[in-house]
Amino acid sequence: MSSTASRLLFPLLLTGSALLAGCATPQNPDPLEGINRKTFAFNEGLDKVALKPAATAYKAVVPAPVRTGVSNFFNNLGDPWSGINLVLQGRVKDGLSDFARFGANTTVGLLGVIDVASGWGLPRHGESFSATLGAWGVGSGAYLVMPLFGPSDVRGVAAIPVNSLASVTSQVNDAGVRNTLTALNLVDKRTQMLDVTKMIDEVALDKYLFVRDAYIQRRAQREGKEDEPAIKP
């Protein structure tokens, strides 16, 4: 996505977030359930034929220590952006911690492959621009299922252009290298979810509702809203 397109798209999405925030309530966070279920079904189909087989093969072929190193590498690339978002949220101490974490892992940790910072008392925060918008008072809006990306909300969608521009991989000029990094990151994340999705497949009567409610509950916990009213069935 070009920088010009991102500048035009972001205000439109942010406006949509504000409008749809009024449609969603704690009792009814999913007013677009019909559309979301169709997107969820599409993602399930794509996962079945492409992502899950790739992740399963990756896990079978690549040794666990190497997979851990790959995960650490991509987490490290995200730490500077996390630090910036923490500072923008007013959490300066945590932001400086993420910057220090990036410096430690990039140098001593061999470009982030080894996570030495966690052992040094520098935990990973993993903040994105969506959380920053939330800290600035922007409501989460309606629950949304994004093609390929999965569970999100309108605020999260509005943050995508900014998060994308801030991504280190998006700054790589070589298209082949950029696409390879993106694909590897996607497969790595899917591999980490293999056990979780297997459990969901085994226990959930309605997988869509299970995933939706888990996402909304986790979002409420992150935003300190554990006492929100329960979702109506």
C-alpha cells in the first residue's frame, strides 16, 4: 500500500470506527455477525487448504529451537514500533523498556534470534497502533472478522495502514525478500496456533462464537474492562 493511499484510507477507516462504535454495545458487540460468519468461513477454507498444511509441514521439518529463533526474530522486529506506541500512550517507562529490549536482542541476541532481554527483566509488550487509539479514547467499534487476518474490530482495521507503514518488513525494498519474510512470519504465527486451533475444533460447538467471545474477553482484559456485562447469546 502506498503512503498516499494509506493517508487517505486511515481517516476514512477511523471515521467508520467512530460510526460503527455506536452500533456495537457490550451486550451486542457483533452487529455484523452475518457478514463476519461468511468471512470466517472463507478464512477456515483458506486455512484448511493452505495455511494449516504449511504450518504442519513447517513444524514437522524445522526443529523446535530453530522455530523459536524465527519467532524471536519477528518479535524483535516489532519491538521498536511497540515502544513508540507505548510512548504515545503515555507509558514512557514501558516504551523505553521495549527500545532497550530491541537493542539488547539485536546485538547480544544475534539480530533477535535469541531473546536475552526477557531474562534481563525486559518483557515484551507487543503494543500496536490499535491499542494507542484505544488509549486516546477511540472506541473499539463492532467486532469484525478480516479476510486472512482473522478476529479484529473496526478500530483494529483503522490501525492497519499505520501498523503496515511502521512494519520493518514493509521497508524492505527487494520484493522477493519482503514477500519471503511476510510468508515466513505468517506460517510461523500459524504454527504457534496449531495446538490451540486443534483444541477449539475438539471442544467448540460453534467455532465462530468460541473465537469471537475469546477475542472480546481478551480485549476487555487488556483494556481493563473485565466487569463489562456478559455477551447475550
